[in-house]
Amino acid sequence: MPHTTVDLWPVPDVLAYLAGTWRVTRSVRDLAGGDEGTFAGTTVFGPLEGGGLLHRESGTFTWRGVARPAERTLRFLPGARPGTADVRFADGRPFHDLDLSRGRHVADHPCAADLYRGEFTVRDEDHWRTVWRVRGPAKDLVLTTGYAREG
């Protein structure tokens, strides 16, 4: 995944940075089929009992002209090194690690025959983005998500 030249914002503590409410806009492109979709909504990173953050995303996903409600929940737990996070699905399965100490991080998540590769970049104290590239026998997707802090 090529890295574009942007000013990066180093984040010494991922969990402290993410805490709060973020406006979310996402584009989804199916490179194989040519379809495009969008998601617009909110992500709340709230305290998780025992430490870490509970990530709750909700909004509207539009695909092939059909809009429907969409939501997901993730757990951002303290990582192996101070200031990092261990990201897990709601049921506790591992998703990826996250270290934004340089303002940028790349993480892989194998899922059955597919590989998800995410690039995380922090623009400033109130803006960050992810680009997930998904490749596999039945998938060829790019999901680009922008986050803007609310309040």
C-alpha cells in the first residue's frame, strides 16, 4: 500500500487519543465489480470495564443505491507496549495491533482466504484515517475512512 506524503501527527498514547466521539465518513470500492458504497455515522470510544476503550460505530451504509443502518463494536485494549492498543472484535477474537507513536501504522488481519491490510494515519489532534485493502479469492476492496473529532 503506497504511503502518500502527508504531515503525520505522532500519538504517544493511542487510547487517550481515541477517547471520545468521532464523525465517520467511509468510501467502499469493489475493484473487481466496480461497485461503490458509502458509510456515514459516528464512532464513540468509551471506557471499557477493566481498561481500554469500547468502540461503537453506528450510521448508514449505502450500497448499490440502498441505504440501511449499520453498526459494529470493537474492543481497544492496552497493547503490549505502553501507548499501543490490542484491537479485538466484540467477541474477543484478535483483530490487529495499533501503534501510532510515529503517526502511521500498518496492520494485517488474515480472515479465512482473505487478507485485510490496514494503514492508519493521524493528521492532527482531531483527524485520522484508515485505508483497508482487502484481497482474496472473492474480494478486492478498498475501504477508506476519515475520522473527525466532535466537540
